[in-house]
Amino acid sequence: MPTIDQIRARFSRDCFATQAAEIRIVEAQPQYAVCEMPILEKHRNARGTPMGGAIFTLADFAAAVAANGFAEQTDTISLHADITFLSAAKGTRLIAKASCIRQGRTTALHEVEITDELGTLVARASVNGFVLQRAEK
């Protein structure tokens, strides 16, 4: 079973999430992940709140870590995702908790709850994934 450091190293290649958005993997278990993103000036929209695209990136990345962090023979890629924005963040960082709702042979469904560190429910997302079998080496 991979360690959290091995999972972080694997997902460090997701440069947009880890470098541009500065998302960090906090916790990873099979079919579950917690990721966080500081709310920086570059994440804000014209109103001064985190823009939807930044929040969506966090949700999509957390779902990817939950789906793939411990997968040994498959890769799950996003097939469809939707997000509902519920409230403006009031804190200084966003936290995404992603859980697998259904893991099938060819599809998977992950739910992601995004809050700030103060507990404000910012958004909820559903990410439907397509499960690919890895080619044998």
C-alpha cells in the first residue's frame, strides 16, 4: 500500500493543481481523499471571492486522488462532473473531502464536499469517472 508521500509524489505531476493552484494532499485512503488549497489572490474573482474554476479544480483533483491514490491496476479519468456553489468562502483556505459512492468495473462516482477551514459549506460536486484498465508491462 502506498504511503502519503508516495501518493503526493505521484500526483505532483498534475502541475496545474499542485503548482498553479497550490493544492496539497492532506489525507488519502482507499476511495477517500482530503485536499486543501490556500485562498490566494490568484484564486479570487472580481468580487474578491474564490472563483468557481479554482473551487472546481480543487474538487476534481480531490476526486482524482480518491479514485486513483491506491488503485494498482486501473486509472479513473473524469467522464462527467458537476458542481453546485453554495456559499462564499469566509476563511483563508478551502478543504475538499472526496468519497467514493460507487465503484464499478467501468465507471465510478465520487462526491466531494468543499468547505473553508471555518466550516462554511462552499460547494458540493459529483464526479463520474471512467475506469481504464492499465496495460500490462
